[in-house]
Amino acid sequence: MTIVRLGNGIMNLKHLFKQLVTGTLFAIFGLICMLGNMIFIPIVVFRLNKIKFIQNFARDTVWISWKIFIEITRVFGYLDYKYEIKTKLGKSAQMIVANHPSLLDVVFLISRVRRANCVVKGELEKNIFLFAAIKACNYIPNTQNEELLQKAVDALKKGESLIIFPEGTRTKDEIIFHKAAAYMAVKGASEMIAIGINMYPRSLRKKEPWYKTPDVVIKYEFKELFSLNLEDFKSQKPDPIRARKLHLYMSEIYKEEFKDAKFNQ
């Protein structure tokens, strides 16, 4: 019995330590964001984000900051990651799509793609830590209307790379993509890169409190599922048909890749 109690005590201490590490990392992330606000708020107030150079400066700042944060999480032993992506990310008019199992997916991808645009959750525009960065970088809020589609297509036509999570929210029980991403792609993108994100154990899920964290290192895997030249994809068909075919193509590949995954566990 003494051995059992001792073992339970060690496990509790280990869990408390992991919670402390997690809380520290969230505090560091908040500090990085608040320091960024000192740069971004003046940009937003004086509307300097309309100047291309300033927009690029803001995106570079986020890119470097989040790259540093990801490395901090690894040094702290909170997570580890592996990339299996052969195609160069960040090319002109490139759409990067991915599933969305956790809170940190967008941080990972933006830290890998310099000056990428990104479709972000609309309510983050009211988040005290992130609103200024979103506006300064001219990221596209997910308003789920025609304005979202047009802004995304315009960004791609201007030669920007665009990161989007076609589920529109973090993955629940299975991966279900909205069709909007396929329409954006056929209207504006020259290339689509599909990335499958897997993590174990599951953590940082939707509506899950930050302190509910596993005691082991969280492992992320980023795998390129396909690279597609959209200028050649069903080019003889009208855009609505091309979009439907692309949506079906994407959905089937992700379904096959994650057919044994249980995102709610």
C-alpha cells in the first residue's frame, strides 16, 4: 500500500509540474503577443497596414515570434514535432490547407511560411492578445460570407500564399471540410499543398481547458498529403465543377489518411 501511495504521489507531482510548465508557456505566449501589440497597435491606429512594406514587416514579426515560441515549447519539453513536407511552402499564389486538431496548428504553420496570409477565426479580432496582429498583418477573418471568399481570392491573385483550415474550426469527431476552400483555390490559386496534421496524445482541443494537459511530451507530425497544380486541374471544366471535384478529391484523401484517427480521444 505504501508503494502504491508513493507511486500516486509521484504521478501527482509530475502532473502538477506539467501544468506549471503549460501555464508558463501560455504566459510566455501572452507576453510575446502583448509586446507585439506595442508595435501593431500604432500600425492599426494610423492604418499603416495598407502599405505593403508595413504589412510585410508585421507578418515577419509574427513569423519570427511564433517560430521562437515553438522552439521554446520544445526546449521546455512540452512538445516535439516532425515535418514531412517536400514542396516549398510560401510560393506565389499557393494555398496551404490542413486539418485542425489543436490550438497550436496555426502557430506552427505561420512559423513555417514567411509572409503568408491566413484565414483566422473571426472572433479573434476581439481577442486582446491577437486583434492587433491580425489587423496589422491583414489576415482574413472567417466571417463565412461572400466577403471572405473575395478577400481570399484577391490575396491569391496578388501572389500571396494563403493558409486555411477548411474545417472552419478545430477537428471534432471527424474531418469535414467546407466547400469554400475549393472555390477559393480554383478562382485564385496556382498551387494547392495539403498537409495532414496528427498529434499524440490529443490536447488543446476545442473547449478544452489549457490546464488539461497530458503528462507526456505532445508529438506533432506534419505530412504533405498532396501537391496539386491547379492551373491544370480539370482545366477544361467550368469553375463550379472544378471546385466540386477539388473538394471531393481533398475530402477523400484526408478521409483515407485519418480513417483510423479518433479525434475525440
